[in-house]
Amino acid sequence: MKFEVDKELFPFENHFLTTSNGSEVHYVDEGQGPVILMMHGNPAWSFLYRKMITKLKGHFRCIAPDYPGFGLSTAPDGFDFLAGSQTEVMIEFVEKLALKDFFIVMQDWGGPIGLAIAEKFPERVQGMIIGNSWAWPLKDKPRFRVFSWLMGGPIGRVMAQSFNGVWRFFMKEGFVDPRSDREMAMYAAPFRDRKNRKQTSIFPRQLVKAYEFEEQVEAGLDKLTEKPVLFLWGKEDFAFQEPELERFKSYFPDHVHHSLEASHFWQDEQGEVASDFLLDWAPDVLRNAGQVSDQLPPKADIQE
């Protein structure tokens, strides 16, 4: 593997799948029951979902892939790491695993990538869990243009290459409370090699440069407007805030919203709480779809 995994922090079996473009996609596949697909953002990997996997695997089949170049996944020579290319790999991943009737958790770039997957297979999606993300072009938003240029332009590329600077920025701003040294070592592990850092700056540049991809995602939302949505939103996020949340709500009338005492990486900071909210919401979704799962607990009275 690309690096040694701390099995006390990430005690899951490693699975790998080869896609048609030569990507070796690493993924976690734990538990049984309704499928829940967990999509990470930049510059994270499936390690981000470790707390949710631990809490949910007794009720769900939890599948968490790493994008090519992230986590334990490897990209073929010449792979461009663009949003559209990552999406194509993830769509093939879903097809190869023959996933159906699944829930999908999305955050950061996992939002547009995950929504593109849902738009490709709307009949397979039970419901969506969305947190601190977006689904439309950002090129006309000044704060995103500035961030995209700083973290994804010449400055960001030098930062990433010389001292893993883009990763360091996200890890500093992405948590209300700093993670432990051991946890940070796992987040940093995929990017210790200078040759495997450029993708951390490509995704920020894609915020405004991938506007055609973002336009396609937004145009396809009409395929999903009747899907039940659970919004789990970190209140202290530096990136995607109240305006993005309210815009999302306008697309998905059948929604439940819970705010989390967290920043960008709420799956880590509030993973157990987020899982409780999901476990409270999912039985209603399945019941309304005419399905019952013995894996899920009775609906609980969980207070925010």
C-alpha cells in the first residue's frame, strides 16, 4: 500500500478495485444492511468517515472510496485529477460494485461528484445526506474566485509542492478543535511524497474552472428534487455556509436540517452525532419507500 495505516484509528479491511483508466481505487466496505456511500472532499480520504463507519456499520453497509490520488487510491500516469475525471471514475466504481437502493453522504467536492453520481443513477438513490458543499458554478462568487486563485493558482501550487501548504491550510481551518498528532499523521500520509501533492491544489482551482461540470450538475438536480435529503451542516465552516445551505434547501423541499458544532470536516468532529441524526432519519425514508430493514434501529427521539 502507499503508506502504513494506523489500525487502531482505522481498523477496517482494505479493498481495491481497478477501473478502466488504470486507477486503483481503495475503499472501505463494512457492515450489512442498506447501502450508504460516503464521498469525501479535498484533501481528505475515507479516513474522514471512520467514526461514522464505526457507528453505522451495525445498521448499514458502509462503502467509502478514495478518489484516485487521495488516500490509498492510486492514479494512472497522466491522470488530470479534474472534477469531471474523478466523477467518471466514481461512476464506474458504483457500476462495478452494482450498488443500488443506496444512500449517499456528500461533503465538499463529494457534493458535486456525489450529485453527479445520483443524477446518473436516480432510480438507485434512496436518499441523500448533504453537508457543507455546493452544486452550481462558483466562478461569479468573489470569495470563491479569490480562494481558488490563492490555493489553486501559482501560489497554491508552490505551497503544495514545497511544504504541503494547501493540505496544511485545510487541516488548520477545517476543524474547530485540532485533531491529535496520530490523527493528523493519517490525514497527511497520502501526501508525504512531494510527487503526490498537486491534486490538493487542482481541486481548489476547479472551484471556478470546472464551471461547465458544475453547470451540468446543477442542470441535473431536477432529477433529484423529490429525493429525501438530510442536511448535516457544520456551523463553523470557513467555506460553505448559510447561503449555500439555503440554496440547497430551495432545490430539495423534502428535507431535514441539523446544524453541527463543527467546521468543514464535520464527519470527524461530530461523526457520532451526525450518525445519530442519520439513524433517526433513515427509517422514515425507507418506510415511505415501502421498505423495512431489520438492520435499522427503531426511530429515536434525538434532540439537536
